[in-house]
Amino acid sequence: MFEFQNIYNLLTLLNYLFALAIIFLERRNVAATWAWLMVLLFLPGIGFILYLLIGKTLNGRRIKAMKDETREEFNSVSRQQTEQIELGVMHYVDPAMEAYHDMMHMNLMSGRYSVLTQDNQVEIFTDGRSKFNSLFAAIREAKHYIHLQYYIVRADALGQELIHLLTQKAQEGVEVRLLYDDVGSYGLHKPLLQPLIDAGGMAAAFFPSRIRYLNLRLNYRNHRKVAIIDGKWGFIGGFNVGDEYLGLDPRLGSWRDTHLKLEGSAVKVLQVHFIMDWNRTYAPAIRYETQYFPVDVHPQGVGMQIVSSGPHSGRQQIKNAYIKMIHSAKRSVCIQSPYFVPDESLLNALKMAALSGVDVKVMIPDRPDHFFVFWASRSYLGELLENGVRCYLYEDGFLHAKTLVIDGKVASVGTANIDIRSFKLNFEINAFIYDTTTAGKLEELFAADLLHSRELTLDSYRKRSYISQMKESVARLLSPLL
């Protein structure tokens, strides 16, 4: 009994210490502070363990060490484009995009290397088989280098097929680098990667654990999914590497996602971001050599800005761009996100758009893969329904797309969900597209997905069970931590 009392007193003391750290030492928003205090109060036995795993913020020294290397050539282009927009002399391949010059300006000012490129060709994938068939075909054609970055690389059939193909290319003398997140790819062990390494390829984990199978840094993960092959082809979007992304997980069913294949100058911007992320690992650094940035002449095409965000930047660039897009809407807003836990600023932007007469539609999956996020998302949908937003639950498998389309003119496709984790904690990257044709295609895909969705009306939402209401309430309280 005495030992138990001592342990309890120790846990209580630790809870108080962590509570003081949260209140006085760490710069958090009020909602997150109260959420953590609630966890520490009601879970005295495990609250401080949860805090160690997912609560601690990055310290100043770590943030300073992660500051991106400045590339003068890109900074020069950014300054030049900013001046052209301010003077009103910027040339737009699609004249309709001049109406979004303020959004481009904001991205140039707040997001490093978010240069506007207007010579891109875009192919859209919505299913895993077509996406990976295209990626594998590009890898087979690689002559110089292959740079791949994924949050999740499974050790299943698809993951093994990818690593086997990369090993073959490394044996051919192609430079191969595979960057994966240590937590997201927790089952990817060295024996599976050893043939690739023996063949001369390289693999690196982002924020790896110092203790095998135990990573004390569950936050601040690299959620990006990017591929660059020979500087000619680039891929960006929502697909990770695993059998479930081919629709082979019976629990989730068919997998609906959105991914882009790019050709053009935007690929060079993806390359810069890959190099910066690779150089944050313990692997040998990549130099910014000309071989990684081939000088190719591309015809005029799709306008695009590649925008990244992360906990080290001090700004929430992707979230701000989302809000800017929503405020610019005159006709329609179409959002797809597997996790919908917006902060107050984005929630208010959607409400204001709907109340202004804009047709705002939000689509999330009807089946959960994360319990708390699923019920928190439902609670936010209820609030939007009361303000005229139309909400849909996708029923044909699992919806993992992260897309935003405004008026069928501008769009965003990338890795960032509509949640606080993507906005503040994860390293994310999105393509912001200024092109009526491409945005129109994405809007058509959204319309097609409506045929596989059921609308959640305000009346049906209000008739939900008391158990559902309780789940939503608890999840909503914890949403700042999700």
C-alpha cells in the first residue's frame, strides 16, 4: 500500500510539472493548452506518458537546426515574381488566373520556394493501381536518379515490389534514394532494405527512433509523398506505399485518393523540397548540383505553386492558402479530406462563404480508420450544417483525397488534411493549381464522387443517437490534440 501511494504521488507530481510546462514554458494556443490540462487531470497515471509521446513541442535549438538552406536562384525568382505581381505586369498563361494574383503573392511571401511555374503538364490519378503503374513505369525508364519520399512504406507485397524495382535500378548504376518516415513506416526494417543498400542505393528514416520499436517523437512527422525521377517526372498527392492503397484492405475496401504526375518546372521545386528533407536525416547530404535540375524547355501549360509547411517554419502556409482560396470563392467550394478537424479560422472561413451564398460542399469518408478523428469530424460537420454548408459521407470504400477546388478555376492537391495536425505538426506539401482545365477536371471528379456519397442533412444529424452525441463531444474536446 505504501509503495502504491508513493507511485501515485510521483505520478501526480509529474502531472503538475508537465502542467506548469504547458502553461508557462510552451507557446500553445489556448484550446490545446486546456486539452492537455484535461488529459493530465483525468489520466494521472498515463497523462504524462502521453505528453512525452505526442505533447512536447520542438525546442528552439532543434527548430534552428532545421531551418531550410537558402537557394539564391529560387529566392531571386520569387522576388522577381513578387515585383511583377505588385506592378501588375505578370503574364498568366490562363488569363483567368489574374484574379488570383493576391493568393500567388501571399504564397511567394510566406512560403519559401513557392515560385509560380506555368509550363507544367498534369495527369490526375484517383486509384492506386493506375498511380503505381505510372510511377513504376517512370522508375523503369530512369537513367540518372530516383528520389522517393513517403510517409508510409509497408513491408507488404506492394512495398516489396517497389524495393525490388529500386534495387534493380541501383544495380544498373542509377542513383536511388528512398526517404521514409520512421513512425509511419514502423514495419520497414533493415533486412528488407538491405538488398537495395547492397546494390548501392540509399534509404533514410525521418526523425528515427534512438530505441528500436519505440519512438518518443510521435508528433512532427514527415507526411509528404513525393517522387522525382531524372528531374523529368514528379509525383505528389495522397497515396502512400502499401496494399491498402490498392484497395486490398477488407476493412477499408476500395481506396479513393488523388495524386498528380507532373512534368515541367514544378518538378524542380519538388526536387528542392526533397533535398532539404533528405539533408535533415543522418544520411550523407545531397549537394545542389546541376544534374538534379536539368535545363529542359517545356511548352506553356498549367500554372502551379508548390507550397510546403512544417512545425519549423513559424507559419502555417498551407492552411493560410486554403483560407485564402475559400475567401476568394464566388460560386463554389469543394473539399475532400479523410480527416476534418479544422481550427477556428478555417471553420469560420467556410461558414462565411456559405452564408455569403457560395455553394460549399465538404466530403469525408463514411467509415473510420481513426476513431477519435472520425467522431470529431462529425461534430464539425454538424456546426457547418447549421450555417448552410452541404456535407457528404463517401460510401464507396475509404476516401483519402486531400483536394480543394474553388469555382472550378483554382485547386489544391497534396498531402495536407483539413486538420490541426497537418496545419501545425506535420511536414506537408501541396500543389496549388491555377488552371481552369485542371481545376475543372477535379471538380468533375468531385461531382462523380457525390454519386457514391450520401448527404448528411441537418435534420438527420439532429436525430443521431445519444451515444453518437457523447462520442462527438468527447472527441471534440480532444480535437486540438488529434
